[in-house]
Amino acid sequence: MRNLFVIASLTLLSHCAFAIQCGDTVSGTVTLGADMVCNNINGLNVGADNTTINLNGHTISCIGPGFNGSCQWVDGVSGLPSRAGIYSSNKKGIKVVGPGTISGFLYDVYIYGGTGHTVSGLTLTGPVTKLVGNHRGLAIGVAVNNAVCGPVNPLTGVAGYSANVYSNTAQNQSQGISISDTSCAQIIRNTASNNTSASGGSHGILVSGGNHNTIMGNTASLNGLNRAFDGGIRITYSSTNNIINSTDSNSVSSNIVQSNCGSGITVGHHSTNNSIYTNTVKFNGVSAQGGSCDVPAAGAFHDLAEEVSGQGNIWNANNICHTQTANIPAGVCNPNE
């Protein structure tokens, strides 16, 4: 592994003194000049604060011992390595921008810690699979873990964002976008579809732990297989060393969440004071999608769902939806909407 400080468009260009390779640690501004195919190793590792990686229309992909020859995990198989297309740990101000594609890693983009990150304009994908023979295990398009709010603006009193994840397409993962133990993240105008895994728990967007995150203007469709905890958007707790970390005061608004094989928008356990409003949430968990999903059990899934042990969640009647769980105020969803 090499440590490279790169300014401007130096990646894989014929006139360069060096070419960036899979597994390199980079800093500064990196602009790809060609595709990168990584053989069971990380794509690029971030070495310093304020690093920008511009895919410039190119692809970073991973081949390996994982699902369908990729570096995604295989359900029920232990010992597979953890590979990331872009990996950052405890750095600030990291930007990963498209257009461009990151494909076939366990984490296409993995950002741990820090604040002020941006992930935008990317296509994040993996091997396509059908219900029959689906052995995909864990695979995440964008994972942001343990990022913290930015400095408070003295004029507005509002904290800066920890991560701004916007205008990405996440597909063929087990979770399209996952925000864990992170506060002040903005998940805006992404498309998350066809994210499935063999053991369930597949979502377009998952927020677990943290608070004051914004999930707005996204489209989540065709996620899940009608298996346990599948669905479009899920807000729930996380657990660290057997300690429950609740998920509080998040805003879920103006999303289109339709035709998922599972529930549409779910607020899970230990999730309080979250606001869900002006979403369009229809046709979730009511069919097998022409054989693409398990046949749903009657009443197992709903457009809007709240599980027990949360309190103070606000389900606004301006959501457009057909079905809801009994503990959501009556009339939020309407079969005629």
C-alpha cells in the first residue's frame, strides 16, 4: 500500500509519473482518469482531512470470493474479508463525488467518524440476483458510521451536517444507504432500489442510532423480498456492546416509497420523537412482484409501520398511503388515497 498526495487530475493518465492503484492511500484532490478493477482489496483509502475523490465518470469495482464473484458477502458464509471501494476513518471533510460507479464491494463507500462529509452523484451497485438462488449477505452502498454534527452556526444556532449524502443511486446491495450512530446527516434525493439479501433486513435506506438526521426527497422502491424487517426506509436503534442506542428526532419527509417487498416506512424499537410527513408510500408488502419476492403473509407489512417501545413519533395525516399499523393515529393512511 502506498501513501500518495495527489493534486488535480493525476490518476492513471499516460503522462503521469505514477498511477494510483487499488489499495493506495490518497490525500488532496484525486480525479480518476480510468477505471479501476480491484482484486479482493480496498479501492482507495483516505489518508487525510479534506480529501476529495472525483470518479470523473469512471468505475471502481471489486472481484473476489464473495457473492457472484464480487466482494459482497455471501449469506451464511463466515470468514469473508471486508472490502471497501472508498474507505475513510476518523477524517473530516471527505468528498466522494461522481458521476461514476463503485461496484461489488462489501461497502462501496464506507466513512467512519469525522464530520462535514459529502457523497454525491454516484452509482453504487453489485451483482443482480433473483429470488431463486439469492445468497447475497451483507452489502452496503453508502455506510456512514459514528459521524458527528458539525460546528454550530452562531447566527442560526443550527449544527452543521455530519454527512451530506445526495443524488446517488444505490442498488443490488442488502442496504442501499446505511447511517449508523450518526447525527445531523442529510440523506437527500437518492434513489434506492432492488436491494435484497437472503436473510432479510434489506432496505433502501436504514438509519440506526443517532438523532437529528434528515431523510428527504428520496425514492425507495423494489427493496426486500418480503422477509423479516425488509422494506423501503427504516428508522431504528443500534446496539454497541449490548447497549441500546436510540434513534431520536429524525425527519422523514417528501420521499416516494412504493412497491417494496416489505413495509414502506418503518419506525422501529427505541425510536422516539421522529417526524414522518408528506411522503407518498403505497403498494408495499402486498404482492410477490411477479415472483421476484416471497408471497407476503397477510398483514405482515404496511405502508407505514411503528413497532413497540417508541414514543412521541409524529405521523402526519398529509402522508399519502394505504395501510398502517394499529398504533399509528387513525386516519393517517386511507385505502382510497
